Amino acid sequence: MSILVGTASWTDKTLMACGRFYPKEAKTSEARLRYYASIFRLVEVDSSFYGIPAPANAKLWAERTPEAFTFNVKAFRLFTGHQTDPKVLHRDIQQTLATPKTLYYRDTPPEISVELWRRFREAIAPLRQAGKLGLVHFQYPPWLVCNREGHAHVAHCVEQMTGHTVSIEFRHRSWLDEAHRAGTIEFLRRLGAVHTIVDGPQGFANSVPLLAEATNPDFALVRLHGRNVDTYNIKGAESAAERFDYDYPDQELREIMMEVVRLASKARNTHIVFNNCDEDKGQRNGITFMKMLLAHG
């Protein structure tokens, strides 16, 4: 049984700007990753959501971290159904598409989709080859609802990542409401996908309850978004940091920690990712959480 704690991203602009986590001498991307990996054994790569990284980047990440370090990687936003600016695509694909319009997966020519999936798998291959790739994380948009089309798209994404361990995070309450909860968990089990246990603001259409169920014997995943109901759906937010601006009090961390300890008995590896990514809140909360786990024994 292994419990790894980390944060979503190690290069968030507000994290670096606050000046509290990284020492002053950590001025390069290499120095920052090495310092981060001296404290945490897990990190979530969020930049891959916004654009498919170059394989050379993943190779550097693997080289700059200890042997026992793990990267979870977010799937590219086009695959999950989010609106995508063609400008973030590779230049040759932009030229093939020849459109300035916002792109959605359902409207992407099949031959382009196939090639983008191939390039994404190629991009993360160096992490896999180094034994440092954990989960490939699919965070779906609020408009992916629990219906036949939604099930088909999730199954399609899992199929595209055959050979990888995929985690699934829903952002519409229909997937985990009382009527569909059991069916959704069984659906993920059949796919061999990891159900993402979410701690986040409640009361919205894009809120899901914290449901501590494991659907894969090898991995469980908990993502902590904070509980700031005032900013979670704020219009015109400049960044994820603004939406997830929340500093967990120790009591809430302790309650979550006890839930995690119970969960850890259901999977060989449990990943805890702090996505309250405003300034150094996630890093501070993560360090506190690790201390609590250590004290708990």
C-alpha cells in the first residue's frame, strides 16, 4: 500500500510569483523541478491539457527527478471535449485544418484525431519508458453528462489509451447523483479506469460529491480543488488559481486524511493531488497532509 502526495503543476504563475515555495536560487525550470521533487514524490502535469508537449520535455522531466518519482499527466483538452483554439495544435496540423474557428472533438476530422492521439501517446512515452508515468487524467467538461453519448465518449478515450492507466474526473453532477452513482462506478470498473474522488465546492451543476470508491485495484486518485464556493464558477476568471483559491484548515485536512487511509486499503497505490493552485496553498497543504499521514502511522 502506497500513498503519494503532490500538487497540480509545479510552475503555476502565482506559485512562482509569491516567492514562498521555491528558494531564490531555484531560477531555472530544472532547478525548480529538482527542488519540488526533493519534497514531493508525485506531481500532476497540467500543461498537457493546454497543448500536447514535446517528447523532449517529458524526457527532461524524467531525467530531472529521482527514480521513485511519479508524474500524472492531464489529457489534452480536445480529447475531453473542451473547446480548443487551433493555434495550440502542431503547425502542420493547423495548416491541414486551415480554420481559425474554435475546435471541438466531435467536429475534428477523424484522420486528424487519430494523429493527435498518436502524438499525445508519443509525447508521454519517455515518462512511461522511465517507469515514472502514473495516471493519464481525463477531466471532462460540465457539458459531458451521464447519457449514452457521454458513456461512449469516455469509453472511446480509454480505448485510445490502451496500455496506460486512465483516471476519469466528471464535472457534471448527473454522473454521481443517487440515480446514476452505482452505474457510473460499475461503468468505470468495466473499463478498468480510475474513479477520481473529488473534494470541491458543492451546490452547482458542475459539482460532484466526494465518493470514496476505488474502481481499479492498482490506483485510487483524490483531487482536492478546495471549497471556495464564491470563486469556483466565477465568470471571467483569469486562471485556475483564481477559481481554486482555498487554504484547507488543518481540521479539514485531517478529515480527508482519515478518508484516504480507509481508501488506501482498496488499491495498491493512492495518489493525492492538491489542485488548490493559488500561490503556494497547494504546496503548504500538501506538506501538512504528508506530516499528518506520517503521524498517523
